[in-house]
Amino acid sequence: MNSSSPIGIFDSGVGGLSILREIRRAFASEDLLYVADSACVPYGDKSPQFVEARSVAITEFLVDRKAKAIVVACNTATGAAITTLRSRFSVPIVGIEPAVKPALGKTASGVVAVLATSGTLSSDKFAKLLDRFGGDADILIQPCAGLVEQVETGELDGDNTRALTEKYLLPLLERGADTIILGCTHYSFLAPLIREIAGPKVSIVDPNTAIAHELRRRLESNDLLSPDPRSGTELFWTSSTPDDVKPVISQLWNADVQVRRLPKRYCRPT
């Protein structure tokens, strides 16, 4: 591992591409490795033990590929596994969590809504986050079963996706929510639809840019920023069938990409 080594990013599926996009904007010369654990998506309805085991296996793969830092581009995986990952691996590891504190700084009504998976909302890490920053605000939590699957199929604005989004969002707006936290990286790809439904007076808080800032801080403090002025590359893997995942990754990444199959030893045991 050195400053010329790549950065590893993983998620349960394609949602973490929203973070990969921010990382690419912030780090033009870094080589990036992305793993979509598509055979196990979504993580939100899996046990914490399962998510932790998958996170360890994928991190092992990325470290074996000489990754100099790991970004856990999944709220559920961060809640279930970040402590274990940091205890087992020596590389800098950056996680993500719902942006409660920034959202509280934006709300005028005092009502903030969190859209996330059930796994994220039921995690100890999220409970501690609310204890730390919740204060007197009215924080509405909304598990959004099915939205991850819509993004995984590339259905970002179809009738089914719109109906599902309205089902979760409209009751929150009726209760006075003026700030919406996107607590799942998949939901970043639904932000245009959420903004359309919520209207211009509602703030949408997405933590992805903050993750890129934290990654820079960690790389700088460890003297690991790439010194190479060339344009960085991206490599993609999936634990599912590459031919099935490639079209959606290419759609969301806005480029035709090659997707490799994650080696069997890092995949879910059968």
C-alpha cells in the first residue's frame, strides 16, 4: 500500500455509485475499485451478522487488491460492520451515516424525515446518532422497502417508482417535514424524483459530498494522496452475474463499463 495504490469502495449493489461519483469529482487522478455485492442486495433486510460478514469479505478482497483506503458506501453496512472493519484492517476506512446534524441546521419547521432501509434505522449506530444530535427536533423515520430494488433495476422515474416514493414521502410532508435526509446511497439516484414530489420548499440532504471530504482528510493525514497527475481509472466487480449488472452500472455511471465477477472465495457461501 502506497500513495499510488487505488481506493476501494463497496455497497450492497449499485447505490454506492453515487458516492463513487463524488469521489471521482474530488480525486481526478486516483484509481478507484468498486464492488457491488449484487447477489446479496438489499442489505437492509439482512441480519447485522450477515452484513458484517459480507463487509469483511469484500474489504478483504479490496485490501488484497492493494487498496490504500476503503469507503463503505452503504449506511446499513456502516452501522453493522464499521467497528469490526476498523479493528481488523489497518487501512483508513470511511463510512457513511444519515446526515442528521446538517439536516437539523436546515429545518425551519423542526420536523426532519429520514428515508432509509430498515437495517439502517434499527441499528445501534443510528440510535446513537439520534441521541447525540436529535435534541428537541421531531425526527420522523421512514423505512422504504422496495426503493433499493427499483434503483437496482435502473427504474429511477417510472410509474412504479413514483408510486412507491409518494407512498413513503407524502405522509411525512403532511406531518410538516421540511427537510428530507437520504439515508441510503441508492436514494441519491432518486433525488430528482423526490425533489419533484416534495416541492421547492423542502430541503434534500445527501451526505455523499461530505464522504469525499472525509476521505481527503484521511488520505492527507496518512500521506496517501496520489502524486500522479494522470486521469484515474475505475474498475468494477459484482458478486452477481456481470451481464445482469453491467447495464445498470453503465446507466448510472453514464458510461459503458466492464464489470467483472467477484472471485468465488469472496462471495456469499452457498
